[in-house]
Amino acid sequence: MERYPVSKEKRRILEAIIRIIDIVAYFIIFVGGCYALFFTPDSVQRELAGADWLVPLWAGFLLVGGGLGMVGRISRIWILEPPADVASIAGAAIYFVVLGGTLFQSVTAGVATTLVFYAMIQMFRRYIELQIFGTDPNVHGFTDRIAEAMRRRTANVAPREE
């Protein structure tokens, strides 16, 4: 793989594209939270059958996850992203469970449920990726890890140390 490494310029472009995709993904989650809070679909309200308290909880997870993730990715303060991913996963999981009840009622419901499941998996993937990039095996102790995490910001190009 190292025989033909990607040029620095191409690497910058590819990593910028990944960053933009992440920002757009967090934005979509945030918009989903707004939609859940202000325009809760009737099908969701019917499916909840009296557990209306789940709507603000669900919307809150999506709003916090999308908003915090977007701010973290735009500002390059990566420490904001892991809790954003956890909140996004929780919001998507609630939506998946609610939609799961309508999974076999129509093709549209099946596709929507599948897309929500896929979004949840992608947020989980991002969370794992951040755990890999965000840990330094030479830093021990909780306070040292937090101080190290707050000090670092993501760069345009990941270092290639092999």
C-alpha cells in the first residue's frame, strides 16, 4: 500500500470531503430532531400509543447529537463528537424502534426503517473511529486524557506515522 502513496494534495481533498460529509450528516440529524419536535408524524404518535413523553426525549437526542456533532466537526474540537454520536445513536434507535412497528406495513415504511438503521450504524462507526483516533496509549489517567483531548484539534491532514 505504501508503494504508491496518495499525494498530499489529493489526501487533503479526500479528507476535506470526508469532513464535509460528516458535517452534512450531523446537520441532517439536527434537522431530524427539529422535525421530530415540531412536526411529529401522526404515524409516530399512533405507534407510541400514549408514551408521548418519548417525543421530546427522541427530539432532544437528535438535536443534541446533530448540533453538538456539527459544532465539533466545524470547529475541529473532536472531543464534542463522541457524546454527539452517542446522542445521535440513541435518537436513531428510538426512531428505529418506533418505525419497526410499521416495518412490514408498506415498502416505504420498510425502506425508512432500513435507512434509519443504516444511519444508526454509521454514527456507531464514527464513534468507533473517534475512539481509535482520540486515544493516546502513552497518556494514562482520566484527568490527563481529558487535558490531552481538550488540547488537540483535528487537522486537515492526518499524520502518517508507520
